[in-house]
Amino acid sequence: MRWAWSVTVAAALVLGTATARADTTTEVTSAKPRALRLAAGVAVGAPFPLTVQAVLRVARADGRTGFDADASWSPSRDWQSYDVGGAYHPFGNPFFVGLRLRLLQLHPPWSRGFDGTFDDQPAVGLELGARGWLDRSRRLLGSVTVSATAVISGNTSLPVFYTLSAGIAYDVWSR
């Protein structure tokens, strides 16, 4: 798993460097920064190969990123996840630390043998990553995330599992 941390750190540095220039030039030309932005997109990664997500970004008074909240669904033939997360950008740049709440389904509801009392497992996780604008017009939002998640129910003995994902989203609404 050491390689996953290396890949995440390298990708976060590249994303942070690429978005730093876009952040400074947009702040200078924009009269009033937008406080709320909503982006919709997809992410790829492991152990969930595909994730559909919506991200709400909340800006600080100076226009820099303060918080992100997101909701996502990771469909799969074997097991899937519905989750919500919150991220705090302590320095106002793309780097964040966050918390994620998940509802894991060990079998999807449409599969044979689905038992909601056992197959639905709540989980909580901590995550680190970077999420920032990839272009000067702030329409494309890129992200790289690594997280550790623990299943918190008492009816299964799943170990802590790690996720790694990279995503892209398009800004669909701002205010």
C-alpha cells in the first residue's frame, strides 16, 4: 500500500501546482468570488472502479476554498457504496482532510441472495487528498483522494480497507 501513498502525494502536488496559478489569476480578475459551487462528475479508483459524485464547494470570505461536501454512489456487480463526505481545506488551497460516511452493500439489492440485515454495512473513514480547479474559468474540478475506512457494525468482521481514487467533475451551478 506504500505505492498508493506515493502516487497520491505526487498527484496532489501536481494538482496543487496546476491549480495555484488558476486560483491567483481568477481572484485578481473577478470582482466578487462565488461563495457556492456545485460540480457533478465521475471518479475511478480501487476498490470501487467507478463512482458518480456531486460536490458542493463553499468558499471563504477571501474567495479561497474552505469546505467541500459531496455525495457519491459507487455501483458494482459485487459490492457497492453510497456515501457522503465532508472536507476541510485548512490552508485554502487544494489539499484537504475529510470524513466520509458510507453505506456499503456487500451484495447489490438486485443480486440473488441479498439480505439487507447482513449485506448493508455502515462504515466511517478518514481521507486525505487534493481537490482543485483544473482550468482558469473554474469549470473543471479535479481530485485525488486516499482514505482508510472501517466498518462499524457488529455483525461482520471486515478489516479496515483503503481506497484510492482520481476524479473529474464539471461545474454545473454557482452562486
